[in-house]
Amino acid sequence: MPNQHVTPHPDGGWQVKGAGNKKATVRTDTQKEAIEKAKDIAKNQGSDVIIHRPNGQIRDRDSYGNDPYPPKG
């Protein structure tokens, strides 16, 4: 499943884009909205959410897939 990237949209606002996709899956006004949408998609697909800063740097990452190194209880 492709990871979901939260990035600034070229025309303003924020977008959720599956890795390798040319078009945004979702476009929102705020980064917070985009993160919420990306998390919903990632939970359904068992993938990761990669959150980018406005300058493109990665600021955070959340995994909703099968973690190869799950925390030990």
C-alpha cells in the first residue's frame, strides 16, 4: 500500500497524496485537516503517513501498517 504524504498544495492549502501518485487524493485548507484525512486513509490501507513542512522537509511520520519492529509489551 502506498504511503500517504501530507504536503503543501501548489495552488494553496494542503494535499494528501499517495506515494507515486501524480494527483492529490484530497485537498484541504489546513495542514491539520490534511493530516486527519491522511490518517483515515492510512488506517484503511495499513500504510504510513508522512507529514511534510511547508519547505518540504519531513516533520513527522505515523505508521498504521504492519510494524516489523512492534513495541515489546
